[in-house]
Amino acid sequence: MSEPATPSVMEALVSLAKRRGFVYQASEIYGGIRGFWDYGPLGVLLKNNIRDWWWRCMVECPPVGPDGSVIDMVGLDSSIIQHPTTWKASGHVDTFTDPMVDCRKTQSRYRADHIWTARAMVKRKNGNVDDLGLYSVMSGDDAPEIFAKRIDKVARKTGGGEVQVPVIESFVPFTKLTTEERAKVIGPDSDEPGTLTEPRPFNLMLDTYPGPIRDEANKAYLRPETAQGIFLNFKNVADTTRVKVPFGVAQVGKSFRNEVTPRNFIFRSREFEQMEMEFFCPPDDALKWYEFWRNERMKWWLTLGIKPENLKFRDHDQDELSHYSKATVDIEYKYPFTAPDFGELEGIAHRGDFDLSQHQQHSKVKLDYFDQELQLRLKEQGVAPDEIKKRSRYIPNVIEPASGLTRAVLVMLCEAYTVESRAGVEKFEFFRFPAKFAPIKCGIFPLVNKDGLPEIAEKLYMDLRTKFTCEYDPKQSIGKRYARMDEIGTPFSITIDTQTLTDQTVTIRDRDTQEQVRVSLAQVESYLRERMG
RNA sequence: GCGGCGGUAACUCAAUGGCAGAGUGUCAGCCUUCCAAGCUGAAUGUUGCGGGUUCGACUCCCGUCCGCCGCUCCA
């Protein structure tokens, strides 16, 4: 009798994760630090297992392409800190640095440069023109219209008259006002002046100052995504590794974002780990590859044992696309805290040639690619020489599957978290990890701590530990040891009993069914390997 | 950053302004031939942190940090 994770179990899950050493709050003894988490002894094993599987599926054994040929894929581990111009070129300096304004009255938050202000001038019936104050509306082509409607209402309440609608060019962004003027503005959703706070710059990138001098000229950023390190090395990889377009470069590593509100356990943290791959392809094939990776990535998540009904695609609307993207789809998961809605897990973006073009422009280094195969093919097709020259040299387009490793850990924890009622325990909670990803694969126990059983168990342990992550435990009752293994998601428990002394067989207990099979000592390894996936 | 709620042992939680406790877990010993069993014992707290009120503060007040929910943002 098991029940699915619901929002109410999130706290229980976090407690269990803490109690058994999966995830701790960072700097806990100092009261914690918002948005940062430490992965404990079991958490790091789980995380590494997921990371290794991604690397295996992406770099060492990438999928076969749509045309049946193996995809070229290489790995990379670029620096967290890169030349600051990287982030200028990528657009992160501009788009990640938004001055924000809060309304004290309505609790709304706005981008300061999106608030447009204008004087509300109303021509009364007696011919006088009254100034009703400095009103604001959200920026946009319809700003004058919205402004007019709003002021008309105010005017009617104060005696009527004709609103003098400002032309769109005459609106003044909130950021351009003086401090005194800002204190008099009536917010877009407010009805009294002075409820908007001063704009506060909010840069989503964390910065630091490498070297001895701490000034603006030496400012550098901790990467907000691993992707740019790949783009910076596009030429290096293309020049030194014999890969040919189309090819991919994959990377796993830490990224940093100064999130406004870190929330929901490790879902949104300020330091997180990404698994990103940039796939470079001819512009004409980009959509084909976009479709390909979209499907491949969904297949990959299913290999983690995630229930298909907990995963779904969500295509981005045109107006929510990032500054760089031509098309993006998210793979979403039904987290306990978003349910019944879904939350982001991975984004697959068609980035066009934006990144390489930007870096080419800012670095003045050519980042185009000469496609010799395409040249030959065009020649065979009898295309004119000028045309061949033009088309066989291009800036590749990029398809980017970018997922959060630390989010994958969260999904794994959510998906595996199970509550069952068992004999003696009304609510027994444990992690039902797929064997392949379980931090500990196997516990090895002597049924009792005497009669020569510990010696045999220890010998088996010394052998198995060279092949799987194992634990040996001779202490306490067997039930307690099984329960402890179940709790941390260990799929198998091997017990040495007195029968082992006579026929050299042991029992192997399955975490999910609690059933045991007898296997000879010699076959334990192959038995486990078969079930490990 | 704004608003609301909260913070006591590793975890879950008690404690009229008056001796900081329980269960679970952990550890040790005994006992145990298969599922958190039994018995005995042990360790673990500047009650998030810092101030204030008071003879006396886990308890009341202020500040701060952290967490949860809602804005907002995002892999």
C-alpha cells in the first residue's frame, strides 16, 4: 500500500534526506545561507550516479542520429570564470541586470524601465487645465490608450473633463526621473503617490574580482550557465579533435545565479549543477536536430525510471523565448510542490547562430565553419561555384539540451520517496531508487553476530566492495538492518545464515518486494550485475 | 526585495514567565536463526543568533538570520 508524493510530503522528504545524509543546508552551524545546499555522503553518490549516466549517454555512447550514423560528441570542462566580455557578448550582462521596483501598496514588482510615467492633465469644462499628478503605466504601444482610460476614471471622480492624452514619445521611464519625482509617482496598480520603491539593480550574475585590485575594470562573473564555456571553445574543439559539423560538446559543472527567491529545497538554488550539451549543426538542418534532441532527451529521462505521467513537454510561446532562442521546449516534471502543475527540469533550445555570432563579433575572431562535405555535395549537384563558396562556409546553428543535475537529484528523490505501512510500522518511509542510481547497491549481513557467520560475510564484502558500493553491518537485529537499507534506497541485501555454512548459498533480499532468493556465493556478483541495469 | 506564518536534541514534536522533556534515530553491552523484536545502559541542547523587559525568558518585545506560503525570477 503505497501513496504518491503530494505537497504535504515535501517536508517529510527533506527531513529524511537530511537524517540519512543526502542533502544538508549549507553552513548550517552558522544559521544557514540562503540558496546553497551541501550534498552529504549519500547525496553525492546519487548525484554522481546520475551525472555519470548522463555522461555515458551523451559523450561516451551518444545516440544514433536520424540518418543512422553515430553522432560526433566530445566532452569539455571549462572554467567557471571566463573573460567578462563573454557575458557582454552572450547578453547576460544586459538582460540579467534589471533595475527592479516594488510597490509598497500592491506588493507588485516591476522592471523599473518598464514603468512609463506622464503627467495627468485634464481640461475641465470651465477651460482650466488641472494637473492630477504623475501617473504611470506599463511600457508598450498601448501605453497612451491605457493611460487615457485610467486618467479618464480619475477625472470623472474629480469633476470630469477631457484627458489630454500624451503621445507615446512623451512618456518618461521611471529610471529617468529624479529621486524627488519618483517619490510622487502613482504606481501602475496603485491609487496613491509615493508607493513605489527606488529602483534596485538586480543582477542575476554573481561577481568577483580576480587579482589584487578590486575595481570595476577587474570585475568578473561566476558563470550563470555552462554553455558559454563551450561556445568559447568551439574553435579549439573544431581545430583539434577532428570532429566535423554536425557535432556536440557536452559539459557538466557548477553554475551560479543570484536568484531573487531561492525556494523549494534544491529546486532553485544560487549554486547549482548543470548538464549541458551544445550541438553544432548546419543552419539548414537545425530544425531537424531540434526535433531529434527534443525526443532523445525525453527518452533519457525515462531511463531514470521516472513515471511517464510525471513528465511532459512544454513548448515556449514566442513571447517567452529567451533573447537568444528561436525555439525552446521544456521538459517538465510534476514536483510535489508544483503538483498538479509541472515545473521545469530541462530546456531544449534552438539558439540559432546567436552565440557564435556574438562571440565572433566581440572577440573579432572568426568562428565560422568550412563544410568540406557540403562543398563536395553541392559540386556534385552542379551548383554554381559562387553559390557553393557562399553556402559551404557558415556559422553553425546550435541546439542546446540544458538540464539541471541538481534538479535531477531532486526528481530522483521525489520519484523514489515512498511511504508504506508495514508490520510494526504504520508509516515506513524510504527511497525506491532504481538499482542503477542507488547510492549503495548492496548491504551484506551475517544473520547473527556469531557462529562464524561474520567471517563469511566479511569475506564476501571484501570481494563485492571492489565491484559495487556495498556496506557490511553485523550489528543489531536483522530487521533493523534491512529497514535501514530500505530507507536509503539500497536495492539488495545479502544475508549469510547457517545454511551458508553447509551449502555455500546466501539469501538476497529485494528492497521493493521484501522477498528473498537463495543464490550460491559464487553467483552473487553475476546475480547483482544482471539486476543493476 | 515585499507580505503572511514559523524556528526547542540528528528527525518528529512537548514544556501557565519558575528544574528543558518524550518518541524515533545513533552508540555500547547482553540476547537473538530473517524484517525498525526484547532487556540494560550511554551520548547529544548557549531553545537559530543578538539585544531588551523581568527577581527570573523556550515563553513577552525589538532586530537579524534561516525555513515555508504568496508575489517576482528561473536550469
